[in-house]
Amino acid sequence: MVLKTKILDGECFWGGDAGCGWQMPVCKGVAYDRDCRYDSTTQYMPLYLSTEGRYAWSETGMRATVCGDEITFESETDIELNENGTCLRDAYLNAMENHFPFEETRKRGVALPREFFKSAQFNTWVEFAYDQNQKGILEYAHALINNGFKPGIFMIDEGWQARYGQWKFDLHKFPDPKAMVKELHDLGFIVMLWVTPYVSPEGVDFCKATGALFNPHTYKDLFLRTDTGEVAIVGWWNGYSAILDLRKECDRHYLSQRLDFLMEEYGVDGFKFDGGGYDSYAPHNIKNGKPRADHNQGELNIAWNEFGARYKYHEYKDTFKGGGKPTIQRLWDREHRWEGGSGITSIIPTSILQGLFGHPFICPDMIGGGSWTDDYQPGFKIDEELFIRWAQLSSMFPMMQFSRSPWKCLSKKSLDIVMRWYNHHINMADEIGMLVENAEKTGEPILRCLEYNDPHNGYAHITDEFMLGENILVCPVVTKGTRSKEITLPNGRWQDEDGNIYKGRQTLTLPTPLEKLLWFRRINK
């Protein structure tokens, strides 16, 4: 189906997938063309929301193109254009109620573990990359405590297993994983393991699973299959593998057994679910044949996400139509850079878009960037100013996550600044917890653009400020060398952390030395 509509004067749209959040919002006259019908590697909802209260929705992936004063939507299925609102908030609430209501939290009282929001999370990815190992991980955990960090969620990332899909620790790198997990627990950490739906198509484990050895009937239909019944081999960032089809009971049973074993045998508390994104199941990713008639990449990704969400401690970052679910969502890997679609300047607009997709429980990637390849670039060096500004920004998000060791890559002065804002996040925990509870009940974003709370006052294109709920305004520095910043205050009266009070609906310039994060609390309306 193709649907075209005129863009109204002053109208702005948010949509696409979270990967293009840095381009938001789009409006009349911009150059924009985003096709997410088959390709999306992060959070994605087939939804576009307008500042004039309109939204476009499809049950399957959409392409959106802006040409002049017209926006065109294309999808394989029907496209709904709802025009029942007057502002961005109306558009979101109408879309949410009609297409992704927060039913699980409302009806069953499901609450996410508050440990995600109380302290920082610690992830071993950038610190070790593919060289995850027991000795280094324990040294890292002890160093966190010794350098003043409080225990929280601790994620052991990709590389702990002997083979993808084997679901066993590599005993050369982890000689006693049970003792390691116990030691992490004794330090006060909650331990999560990285997992993926990919299974390497070699070795005894794969042969057992496909019935080629020993139990030929136990899992005879395991994995995604081609139209000829062969195990589909799909391409991903680490080569070519089989991939689980969590729509099927046998695949769910197979994975449950292995994850439950890790929890029961080693004491693991939960899992970081990586891969399995919307694009992972795209038909063109199958390298050894054609997809079956029942192949549906959206359904496959939804099944992967629904499977993992039943674990109390979980994390996702590539989710199709996952809005309205009580799930922990992290931003796709950012690079250690200021500008561009994957630098620090992209974090706020992308996170605003995540909220407008029904994902309020968000983490802005690892501080300093989660792209491990940065370290292999010639002449790479940590930009301490960037690291500090990243920590300040993250301190006001629902969650913040470290990987790279600040005490190794920062000067004492810079480390002290980072620790100040880490402790600020902890001090905000109770207030953030109330915002999380409100989002669980209402479905409204925690992190919002100014246009959401104070519509039709020219705030739609402000992408370097955000609000937490209704009453906290955050104006981080996201550009290098900035020591004073022009900010916009929306409606109300605002008090900064030094007690200064400012009238809203004005623009002013305030000093932003390296140790300073500008943030304000509404004192009345």
C-alpha cells in the first residue's frame, strides 16, 4: 500500500527506526528516505508521529519518503493515518492505546527490577572485547569496588562461550565459572551473560541438535528452515550460522534448557539478548536457499524478544514492534566521537525516538561508546572531555552503563568529575524509580523532547535538551570545547542545582565548565 499526505505548515514527524533518530524530526522540504521494510538493526516500530497529533501506522515494515511538502508511506500491508489529535503527545497516546498498550504492566502489575535503575550497570564488552576471561573479569569487578563504584548489574559479554550456540563456558578462559559467579555475587553484583540465537553449524552440539547424531527425533525441526526443510544458514556479524526460530516450541524448549542450566549450575541471574534483530531474519540473509512459506521476519524477532522478556534480568537493543512491553532496551552501539549518526550528539534525539516508540526503559549505550573497534583505529586515544560529557548525559537517563575502566583511561581530575556524576545518578535513583513506575502504569516516555510536554512553541527541533517526565529539564553539553551553552526553558519556573530560579519560555546562555551539567527542576507551573 502507498499512502501520501501533505505536510502541514510547521508540522514535524518522528519515526523510522531508532538508528535514524539523529535525523529526527523531519519536516517539509528536508531530504529524507528511510526504508525499514526489511532492514532495521535496532528498536523499530512501523510508526510515524506528528506534532499536529497525527500518526501513520502499519502492521509490517514501512518506507517513508519526504519530497517537498509531501510525505509518502509504503508498506506491504494497510497503512492507517490517524488524525484524532492536536499535538505530539496526543499522537503518541492514541497510537499507544490503539497499537501497543502497556497491558502487561497494567493488568498483571509486572514491574521491572529496580536494580537496573539504582546504580550504574557494568558491561565487560569494551574492556575485553572477544578476550573475555575469568581472571580479567574478576580483576575488573574488584577494581570497580576499589575505585568507589557500588555493585549493580554486571554483564559478561560476547566471548565467554566456547562456540556460538554451545551455551557452555570456554574452560580455557573460564576454568571455574561457578566460583567466578559466586565471587561476583559476594561483591554484590547481579550477573548477566550475553547470549544470541545464532548456533555455529559445526561440532557435536550442532549435530546433536539437528538429529544428525544420537537423538534423531528429539529436535528434528530445530532452527529456522529453508523451503526444502534444510537448516537455514544466515549471515551475521560473526560469519554464518543457524538461527533459532522461537516461534516453535522445540526451539523454545531447547534454549530454555540451556539457559536454565546456566542459572542453576553457575548461579547466573539473567541474560543480555543480542542479535535476533528484525534484519537478522530478513529473507535475503538466508545464504543456502529460499525461505519457507511461513517465514515472517517480524514474527521471528517478536518471538525472540518475548522469549527473553520472561527472564527477570534481561536486555535488548534490536526489537520490532516491542513497544508497550516491560523490557530493558539499550541504545545501539555508539562510537567514541562527537558528531554523526553514532556519536554523542545522536544520543538524545535517538533516545527521544525510542520513547515515542513505546520504549521508556532505555540505556544510552556504554559511557564513551560501545564500539570496540575504536581501539583498533590508528592513533586512537580517549577524549577525556567526551568521556566526561557522556557520563554527565548518562547520569540523567533512566539507566547508565560503564564498560571502559575510567580509572585507566582518565586523569585523576577527569575521574573525579565522572565519579561526581555517577554518584548523582545514584542520588537520583528514588526519583527515577518513580518515573519508571509512572511509565509502567501510563506507558508515557520517561525521557521526552520539549515539544512533547510544551507543544506548539517552536521546540520541535531542539535535540540537545530533554525532559525527565514533566518536571526535570536536562541540557547537556554534546559539542567539543563548549564552555557556555544556549538553552531553552519551556513553560514554568525552573530552579537549577545552585538554587537560581528562571522564568520559562525563554532562551538564555549559561556557563558550562567541564565539571558542569545544566539541569533544572520545575518549581511550579
